Amino acid sequence: MIKESLKIFAGDLKNSFKDLLPIIIVVALFQGLIIQSVPANVTSIVIGLTIVAIGLALFIRGLELGIFPIGEGLAVDFAKKGSLFWLLAFAFTIGFSTTVAEPALIAIADKAALISDGRVDAFFLRMTVAFSVGFAIALGTYRILVGHPIQYYIISGYIIVVVITFFAPKEIIGLAYDSGGVTTSTVTVPLVAALGIGLASSIKGRNPAIDGFGLIAFASLMPMIFVQAYGILVYSTSAAATKTVEVATKVVEKGKAAVYHFDWMNIFWELVNTVMDVIPILAVIFFFQYLVIRKSVAHLHKILVGIILVILGLYAFIVGLEMGLFPIGETIAFQLTDMKNNLLIYLFAFLIGFSTTMAEPALLAIAIKAEDISEGNIKQNILRIVVAFGVAIGIGLGSYRIVAGDPIHYYIIAGYILVIIFTYFAPKYIVPIAYDSGGVTTSTVTVPLVAALGLGLAENIEGRNPLIDGFGLIAFASLFPMLTVMGYGIHAEHYNKKNTVEKTTQEGEVS
């Protein structure tokens, strides 16, 4: 048993190093060929990336043992219980509780409060986003129950986003669009995906591939509406000064490499914070499992081992990123803005978008599930590459938008129009997965690097406002994967039909 487990873990570890290889190549190329300097903290970077790989492997094993089974089990039990109220209450609570403590959201909210000179309140912004995610997952769960096509909800939501954008203050638009991308955390995504797929699998007449996916898309869409509404309220009633202050806390000094300082107390508090992030999720799960459904958890010891592995994996992943990836990534981003070479900025944005997405745990979790329920018709590696390519295009184009100084909503609205057109032509089975792909790309790895790049560009380019121009890259990273995944589905469908026609023709000629 132990020997078999070690063999499985060794396979996961090998795949983790393979996932990190694109990031290592991008960083090495830019550091060696363009920046032309060796980082002072090479040892720390290597150790950090090794820890990231170990964390990824532990995280994946924990998902398979703990998070996926308990999420799907809860969905089946709720379907059997037949209580709409308690199912929607669970969906809302899991959405709210997982979002309110989301580290990426906390970081974005604090940054927004700082550069808006306090006009945007970090606490109320987090509450607004958390409430909107709770509402979104409850609405998405209701959609699965009644069997409505997801595109009607998503397209209606996009129309509302576009309409409200024209009334929202320009200072809040980029932040609102980004809020939709930072809500789907590394732990939330697998649990929510398991809930949707489990629910669709347990209801007669539902297709797990078509009906099971989509909850993450709802969780990415609703915050854009709610935060813009919050911005309209704040900027119409607040008498605060309209000036934007310069960001006071830069992660690195220009031209200098950031160095991770090893500190046992920091290590300990990272673990405590990781546990605290997971506790609200576990509290909600076990409350509903034991007090509402009133049923013990099957294979509890196995589930608990999986949850512990998820916590340890996520913790190692975050520590490894702080030691290895973030310092060097942020250094390169700031150094490139000093070079005044826009093409290099776009190239770095494209490549870092692709490479970080390939290592994103939330995307890996969704890709594994998509391959599983599609019985191999959707290959997880191909799906991840297609999504990563979409993120790369999005961040590259978003960086151009900051450099050019164009208003963000023109780009986003044009993107939504394309999403609606692609939805009409894409095969039904790929649409929910494509919508979810936009939400899972902006999580543990991508958000900090992308946010640092956007704010770094806005701070270093004359005439740019960090509050208006610095936010928005995460929104681009969420939008374009929807287009590339649906484009992949359209191409695959056309290719399959063409092959079928050719095969039929050949068989006819033979006969």
C-alpha cells in the first residue's frame, strides 16, 4: 500500500516538474538574454521551485482523496434529500465563506483601498465580492436543478455588465473586472466543480459535461456587476478626495532582485494562514453534512488525509512561489518597464501568461475532471494548453492596453461580443467548460504576478493612473480562455465531421 502510494506520488511529482518547466524556461531566457544578469538569489529560486513542485504533487493527490469525493458526495446527498432551500443555502454559504477569506481578493482589495486614497473600502469591497459569489453559486446551482442552458444566463450577465459599465465611474471599472477573476481560489474551484458535476450526475436527464460545469463561470461574472454597483454608490455619495496616491509599497526596487528572507516565524504564519483559509470551507462542509443531511462521511479517514494533503500542498506551493517565482518575476517586470522597449513587455506578458497558467493548480483540477467525465474526449493536457494560450493572448493584449492608455471597457465589451458569437457556433459540451476556464486561470500563481505587472506598468509609464489603468489584466486573463477553448471546440467538431464524411465516402467507394 505504502509502496503503491509512493509510486503514485512520484508520478505526480514528475508531472509537477513538467508543469513548471515553461516558467523556468521563460524566466531563464529573459534573465540571461535580455536582462543579462545572474540573480543574486539563484539558490533560493531553485529551492523555491522544487518546493512548488512538491506542493503541486501533494495538492493533486489531496484533491483525488478528499475534496472531489466529499464535494460529489454532498451533491448526491442533497439531491436525494430533495430540499431546494438547504441546497441553495449550502451553495450560497460555500461561495461566501470561501471568497471572503480568499488571499488574492484580500490583496487586491487592500491595493485598491491604498491607491484610491481610502475611497474604496477594502472590507466592504470584500463583502460585496463574497456576497456576489455566494449569490452566483446559488443561482448556478438552481440552473443545474431546472436544466436551463447556461449560455442564456451568462449572455444575460454580460449584457448587464456592459450596460452598468457605462454608468460606473472609470476608477472602479478595471477593479470590478478584476474582481471576477480573483474570486475562484485553488481550493474553491475543485469543491465547486465537484458540487456541480455531482449534482448533474445525480439528477435524471442531466449531462455532467453540459450541466455540471458552469458554477465557476457564475462566480466570475457576478462580482463584475456587484462591484460596479458598489462603485456607483461609493463615488456618487462619497465626498472623499478624487486624487490617486502613488502606491506606497512596491515589492521590489527597480533594477534590484528581490530576495526571499528565510524566517521560521514567517514559515509558521504561512501555514497558519493556509489552515485559516481552508477552515471556513471545512466548517461549512461538515455543518451541512452532519447537521442538515445528518449522515456520516463515507471513508472519513481517507477524506481527512486528502484534506491534510491539500493544506500541506497549498502551503508548500505558496512558500515555494514566494521563495522562487515571485521575486524573480517581479524583478523582470520592473526592469522591462525601465528598458522602454514595448515589444519586450508584450513578449514577457505573453510568455509569463502561458507558463504560469500551465502551472495553475485550479486549472489542473478542472482539466482532470473534464477528461474524466468526457470519457477521454477532452484531453486534459490539450485543454490546459488551449487555456494557457488564451491567457497569454489576454495578458499580452492587456499590457498593450495599459501602454496605449486605452479605456478597458472597449476591449472587454468587444471580447464579450466575440464570446457570444463563439457560443452560438461552439458544440454544447464545450461551452460550460469554456466559461469555467475563464475563472480557473486567475488563481494562486497567476494573480500576484499579473497584478504586479499591471500596476508596475501603470506606475512607470507617464500619464497612467494605477487605479484606472493598473487593474484589468486579470480580466483579460479571464476573458480570452473562453474564446480559445470554444475555438478549439469548433475546430474539433469541424475536424470530426470532415473525417466522418471522408470515411463514409471511402466506404461507399469500396462497396
